[in-house]
Amino acid sequence: MSSPDQDRRALRDRLLAARQALPDRLERAVGLQTVLRGWLVGRRETRIGAYWPIKGEFDPLPALYRWQEGAPDGTARQIGLPVVDKASGQLRFHVWFPGCPMEEDAYGIPKPKDTEAFEPELLLVPCVGFGPAGLRLGYGGGFIDRTLAALSPRPWSVGLGYAHGFLPLLKPLPGEACLDTLLTEEGVMWERG
């Protein structure tokens, strides 16, 4: 009998391979850009933590750049990308903007270099897969769960992924944080009331 960790690893591997092989991934990305931009219109947060896309993930940065420019009342808006705090295993968010100086982190993922840190009010999270009630399947490192547990107040968390990753029978493991909203190219899949 396999362990939950082995089952999750196999499921994650299948979903990652399927995402990389999506023949219409570009069209799905355009659809999710539209959904995200529309969803952000009604939000009041001014500091959003995001991520640098890897392994075929949806890229939220174009939508966020437009969000940053479009504050109707002229309010300053900030976008942040994660930097891993090695001691705590949590993520800190540092200001990002197009053309921002970047460097690779220990995992080979670009991160802002020498920019100001801030605590996000809203956090965009990539999903390898997702399930009912905001359950997220990530890469298995626990960074998002630890970060959400540590931030106070906890930011509104938004999972972003393609609809092919919906797992109706996904069950939470101990310590996993459920997200507040799940968005796909098909629209809002779930939102906490």
C-alpha cells in the first residue's frame, strides 16, 4: 500500500506532465489572464504577492502589471515576488516591477534583487491541481502553507491553475491551508463566502 505522500507525488507528476502537454495552453493562459484581470477589478488590496511562473504555470504578471497601473483613485499598488527565508522555510515578498533587477534563488527561480520587502494583502498561488473548498495541490515543499500560517493578518489567497487540474476527490493532508479563491480559464471555480 502506498503512503499519501507517494500518492500525491504520483498525482503531481501526472498533472505536471499533462500541463506541459496541453496543446491549447496559450489559449488557456489568455482566458485566465482575462478572468484574473476581471476578478481583480473589485478588490481593494494594494499589495499583491505573486510568483515567477515555472514548469508551464500560468503567468500572472501581465495581469498584475495592468492592475498596478489602473488604480482609479491613484492609490499606489505594489506587486511582490517570493524570496525564500531559509531559516523559517517561509516566503517573504519583495517588490517587483518590469525591468526590476533579478537574480536566481537556490531553486533556480528568478527573484527580485535588493528591493523592499512587504507583507501582501492578497497572495496569488500557483496550483498544480486543486480540489473542493479551496484545497490546493502544490509542489510538496510546504512553502505556501507555512507562509499563510505565519502571516498575520493572513492575506486573501487565490489559487491560479488550468481547469484540467481539478481533482474532485482530493483530500487535505495535515497542515495544509485551504485557499480563499480558485480561478481557472473557465472563471471562478470556488470562493469562500
